[in-house]
Amino acid sequence: MLRTSFLKALFIGAAITACAGAASAQGIKRTPLQDIKYPAGHRIVTVVAELGPNQLAGRHTHPGVDTGYVLDGDATLIVEGQPDQTLKPGDSYAVPAGIPHDVKTGDKGLKIMAVYVVEDGKPVATPAPK
């Protein structure tokens, strides 16, 4: 049951990201790790995401905090209202709920473990206008 719910959420997130930038979404690989119903009214979704070299993930928002850890590669995290953040292996990041952001990978691509806190009934990600 949890796996089915998680896969459904992952599919919705992938479809939304594809809408944000179809060309860039084609190179994103997501591996689901966990989908935990906690705290009440929320889910904690954990995935490993891999993006190819020199790619944009697509500008988007999350209904809750988006936090993660860089496993491999490099990228620039572009968060509205904040200076760009260079990411390399061993770095962590956090994006507040509802803040538009994007990720631009470098020559090596990027592999991260991402954790999303999602309110029940809301998608993991939503495209954000430029």
C-alpha cells in the first residue's frame, strides 16, 4: 500500500517536472526509497534523483520543505531571492516550502538523496512560472 502510494506520488512529481521542462525532464532518473505518513496530515518522501550533465531540472516549488544531500556530481541550486549555491559531493541544501527554485547541473551531472515533506493530497512538486 505505501509503495503504491509512493509510486503514485513519484509519478505525479515526474509528470509535473516534465510539464515544467519536457526536454530536461527526460534525463532525470528517480529511485524511490521511502514514503512515510508522518506527522499527521503529511508524508515524508525520500528519493535518489540523478540528472545528466549540463541540464536544468525545471523551475518548480514544493508544498513543504525540500532538503537533500549531494552524493555525486555538481550543480548550481538557484533559489528565488537567494544567491546561487554551488553544490558538490558532501554538501546539503534546504529550500523552504513554496519558494521557486531550479537546479542546473555541471559537466558531471548530479546524484542527490532528496527528502520532501508533503501535505496529504498535495503533489510533491508544482511547476513555477519564470
